[in-house]
Amino acid sequence: MKTQMNILIKGGRVLDPASGLDAIADVALSNGVLLAIKDVAADFVPARIIDATGCIVAPGLVDLAVRLREPGHEHERMLESEMAAAVAGGVTSLVCPPDTEPVLDEPGLVEMLRYRAEKLQQARVYPLGALTRNLEGETLTEMLQLTEAGCVAFSQAEVPLANTQVLQRAFQYASTFGYSIWLRPQDFYLGQGVAASGALATRMGLSGVPVAAETIALHTIFELMRATSGVRVHICRLSSAAGVALVRQARIDGLNISCDVSINSLHLTDADMGYFDSRSRLSPPLRQQRDRDALRAGLADGTIDALVSDHTPVDADAKDLPFAESEPGATGVELLLSLALKWSADSGVDLLRALDVISRAPASVLGASLGKRQDRVGRLTPGGVADVCVFDPRASWTVGSAALRSQGKHTPFAGYELPGRVRCTIVDGRVAYLVPPTGIEPVSSA
């Protein structure tokens, strides 16, 4: 990414979950590098000063689940809109799943996506490669070639892998070459419903997805991991209390796993479907309150590593349909910070932990995939990359179509008043998003 000028972020409350730093301090950035915190050299001459008085200066956010809808929707300029949405939400690094059109199973497609994303000079993009060709679950992709093209790990996205022999071979290959496998745990046959199994789905006449769809898949994954020494697996979008318990035990057993939960499952339950509200048609489906409570507790105690937006922009033609016929998904990348802050306030979780699950912890999940930068992304470290999110914790905003830069305007949080507004996002030392102190509409600034 292109680097920029000397920048001084002045007078903000600097919070860095990685180091535990919590102090009012100035932050100096120079040519894409975080030069200093607190002890800014007297001869440092900033070309730009950002007044962060009353704001929090945090590491740039890292989101492990953001669909950019490219390749596939270039004519709609989806990449531009979704990258703009990311930096407006304070996200400086994002992982995109491989379920694009066409699927990210060829090196050329990955290279094209990375090239187009880098030209926009906004958030860093880390693609996941398809685990099997066309996500059909039968033939493994050329993982070496996809890794060389820029893929950080391999995934089936939302497509369950029914063939356990293929999954076992994937684990064996990945463990041999040090690759990571990211899986959303859902049994192929039990996961065909449109809502979480329970009394509400029954009353509404909606086909259900039982908790067993998740737990059976988790048992399968963990048993294959035990038979495959050294494989690393990331569990995507855990959704149930039983799933949290299984992950907790697997960690105790020493399995090399990490996992995340979406903002939707962390805050909502099946009751939020209302009267067949298709904005709540999600994958995984919203479950009961006991599941939500267990997910919140698991995120607080570290059983769950990261909070993700599960950003899935869906257009009106696919969303404004009867509940069971509508396309699952919701926009979310611009809500990630605010919903982490809401979780902190609702659950009494320390603010540093709330920031940790959207910065240091997800960056750690990427782990060795980030190479030499793995110890610097998602944290504020002198000598590290200059990725910074400046936000006002006292400001609030109401979620609505006009407030979203994403082309996906559908979210189950529509109408919610949420805490925290991003004032400035800096990626690699370049101001990618800025709200003028006296302005209303944010402007981009080079």
C-alpha cells in the first residue's frame, strides 16, 4: 500500500489491548510506520495533525468475515462500496471468504482481487482460498498455488463438506504444509432449514436447523483433528451453547483451534425474527436466549477468540421476499465496533477486552499467515504498521439505510441506536476515512 506523510494524533485516549496500554497520549506516524506513543521526538514535524481530544485511539480493527462480492459484481462497483464501508467502520484489515462468483479456487482470481483491492488503497484484504474446487466438496484445490497467489487459509465458506474422507485428506495436506483450515460447523443434511429449531420456528411453520447440525459437525472436525497431528482449524461463526461447551473442552484437550462469533448471534435471538422479518434470515440462524448468553460468556472468557461482522451485502431483489425464500445474510462491517461497545456495556466487559476481540485477537487468528507482520497488525506498537482507528465513545448513531455505505442496506439492527462513531481510520499511514470535527458527512482524504 502507498504510504503517506507524517501524522500526529493528538490528545486521545490510547487503548492497546495487546500491551494493556491505557493512557492519554500523542501518537506519531511516519511513512506507514507507528513511530512513537507518548514520547514523540521534539523534532518530529507533522504534515497533518488529527485532534483526538475526547476520542479513543485504538488499533485498526481486524474483521475475519467480510464478503466483498467480487469477483462477480464488478459492474456494480461492489468492491469500492464495501471497502469504503470497511474503513468507515474502522476496519483496516479484513478476511474475505471464497464463495464469490466464480469461486476463489484459481490463483488468477485471487491475484485479480488483491490487485483491485490494493489499487483502492483502503483496508488490507486477506482472501481465503476455496478448500475444494468450486466448493463442491469432492476435489481439493491446489493449495500451494493459491497460497502463493495470496490466500491466507482455506475454507468451504457456507457450504458444508459432507464427504469426511475429503475433509480428512484436507487436514492431512494442510498439516504437512502448515496451512490453516477455516470451517463453519454445520452438518450437510441437518443444516437445510431456514430458522433455528424450536418452539418459535414450529409456530411460524419454518423448517428448522437443530443445534445438532452444529455439534455433529464439531465432533467430526475434532475427531479428525485428533487423527491429524498439527493441523490448525478455525471455527467460523459458532452459534450455540452446546457448541461453546465443545470448543471449550477441545481447547482443554489441546487441539489447535480458534473460533469466532458473529455480531448477529452475539446480540440477537430467534425472537428478533419478528413477523417473518427477512432481515433476520441469517446463516447460522439466530438461536435461543440461552445460546446467546453462552456465546457472550464464551467471548468474555476467551473460549471464543474473535467477534466478526459476517458482512454479507444482499440486494433488495434477493432480500425482500418471503422469509424462507429470501437470501440469508446482512450487512455488518460498519456495525462491528459499535456492537462490540454495546456488548461491553451490556455485559460489563472491560473496554480493553471489547477492543481485543476486534483487533489483536483476530489478528492472532491469522497467525503465521501474516508472516513478518503478524506481531504488528491489530496492535499499536512503535515500529509496527500505522493502522489506527480513532472513535468517539460518547457519540451514538441510529442504524438506517442512509447511514450505511455498503450496498447491502439490510440489517436486523435497523433502527437501533448504537454507541461509538468512527472519526478517523488510518491504513498504512494514510488517512482512508475522516469525519471533520465540525462536519456531518464524512469525507475521504488522501
